[in-house]
Amino acid sequence: MESEIKKFVFVSTLYFLGFVILYLSNISLDSITALQANFIELLILNARKSAFEVFISIFSGILIAVSGLVIFCIGLSFLAVKKLDKLKYFLLIPILCSGFLFNFSILYLFFGLGLFVSSLYIIPLGETYKMELKKWKKFRVGSNAISKALFVLFLFVFLGSLISFSVNDSYRQLFFNTSVSTITNIINAEMSNYDNSEGNVTNEIINQAIEDQMKKIRSLYPNLTEEQYLQIKDEMRKKMQEINSSENIGTKLNMTSLVSHRIKNSLIFNAILIWFPLIMSFTIWVFLEFLTEILFSPVSGIFSYIWFSVFGEE
């Protein structure tokens, strides 16, 4: 019984640590929605930075969240190798205690339930693989079992995110507003580059207009002093530059309303908004399944090998 308690405490500590890391990552459905809406903008506007800097600036929160999921995988791989008997149902305690970090949101409730079900599922699954596998057994018990267990867990995540996106329309509105802002910022950046490249031409036009006006003023008012002529010239330049600047600002403001109007009338974008909960949830699920194949499963296999090597086979 003492050994059973130690195993329970170890897995419970891993689960609680995983939830803490998820909390510190600040990853939420809001941040995921905003990231998908302005992903192209982040790539374009940060194009001058190195690929590593861009990657870190965009995916830093996701990387922290993934490290939290790795902690859960370590705990699940331990259960696949060193099973819990009577205390396995008490794994619900650390899961529920972690709910205060996430205010018991819908997605948390589904994730926590999925983690609990996966924990119960992986114990007999690990026992089955122990009996069936012959080659690379120590590695494949954890690797194979975690793939099946995470499939169950991520189905719960899919359902939780689908319900969250469906019952809360603010996610759809956030996606729309962020998309409008993203497209507008990209267009304005292109316009700014154009304005900068044409800045000398604009100054030449202003200078030429001022000189033409000064010739007329000198002919109409020949008795003015040179200092007065210079004052008139400076005032004229300020006015023309203000007019040019206000036109640029007005163009940017009009661009936002234009982009918003175009998006609202876009058949494709409207279809995305109609199917938004399903599209977003499916995207999250596909991303997690991709991580399972390239990261979670191999890491779990490595830790499975470590657990077998340290504790032996029961």
C-alpha cells in the first residue's frame, strides 16, 4: 500500500505541475483565436527579423503550453508502466484542485475529464502492450499506449472547444475584428512603404507649388520685406504638409471601414464565421494530433524506457 501511495503522489504532482505550466503559458481560446486571425500579419511585418526571433515571438506561449502537455505525457507513461490499482480513481483530486487556476472553464472541465479518463484507460492498455510486444518493448509500451490515451484526451479537448466556441459568440467577433485589423495593418504597411519611397517626389511637388505661389505674391505685393516673404513661405509649407498628412490619416481610417465592409460581404469569410466553432476546434485537434506523432509519443517512449530501467517490470 505504501508503494501505491508513492506512485499516486508522484503522478498527482506531475499532473498539478502540468496544469501550472499551462496556466503560466497564458494560452486560452482567446489567444488561439487571435493568433489564427493575425498569423499572416505577424509573418509579414516581422519579415526583417531572423526566423528564430519570429518563431519565438509567435509561438512562445504555445511552446510553454506544449511543455505542460509533455509533463502530462510523462505521468501517463508512468501509469502505463507502473499501474495504480485502488488509488487510480483518486487522480480526480489533483485534476479538480487545478480547476481554480482556470476558473473551471468549459474547456478546462473537458480537458480535466479527458485526462482522468485517459489515466484510467492507459493502465490496462499498458498491461496489454506489456504482454503483446516483443521488440523494443520498454520504449513501445509508453509510445503506443500514449498515442491511444492522448487520442481520447484530445477528443475531449475537441468537444470542449467546440462547445465553448458555440455558446460564446465573443470568439467569433474577436476573429472578425482581428482579421479586419490584420488586413488593414498589412495594407497600411504597404501604403507607408509606398509613401516613403515617394516622399522625395511629394516634397518636390510641394516645393514647386510654393515657388509658383511665391512668384504671384511677389508680383502682387512687391513692397514686402524679405523676412515677410520667408514667413509667408514657411506658413504655406506648414499648411500644405498638414493637408498631405491629414489625407494620409483619412485614407487609413477609410481603409479600416472599407476592409470591414468587404469582409462582411465576403461569401468565403461568412462561411468561415458560420462554421467557425467547428473549424477552430478541428484545427486545434489536428495540431494536437500532429504533436502526438512528432513529440508526445516519442517522449513518452523514452520515459517508458526510463521507468522500466529504473523500476523494472511488474
